Amino acid sequence: MTRPNGRVAPLLPSAVYADEQGMLVVDHAYSLPLTGTPHQLVRIDRLEGVEPNPFTDSGPLWNIESWGVRA
């Protein structure tokens, strides 16, 4: 932007602020996968109660408190 006296005006504070905020957003951006990843679950005959997690892809340890050892 040129002023009437012919000098170039510095960036407005709002433009500087917008640039700073844009960089923060990009630094903290993330993406979510559109599809889940396949998982395999290996069961040991001596353990009971081991089940795949029906809610998330966090793995089989979601219900470890209900696992038991067969006699």
C-alpha cells in the first residue's frame, strides 16, 4: 500500500497477527484417517476374556481387567 507521500506503508498489525495465527494453526494441525487399520488378535488358550476392542483401534488391552487364566 502506498501512502500519499509516496512511501510504502508497513504491514498493519492485524496482518502480522493473522500471519502469526496462521503459522500456529499449521503447526498444530492434524489429520484423521478415513478408514481404520486392520488388526490381528492372537489368543492364547490359557487366557480367557481376551477380546478385540469394539470401540477404537487402541488394541486388545482395553479390557485387561477382565482377563483370567484358565485352570
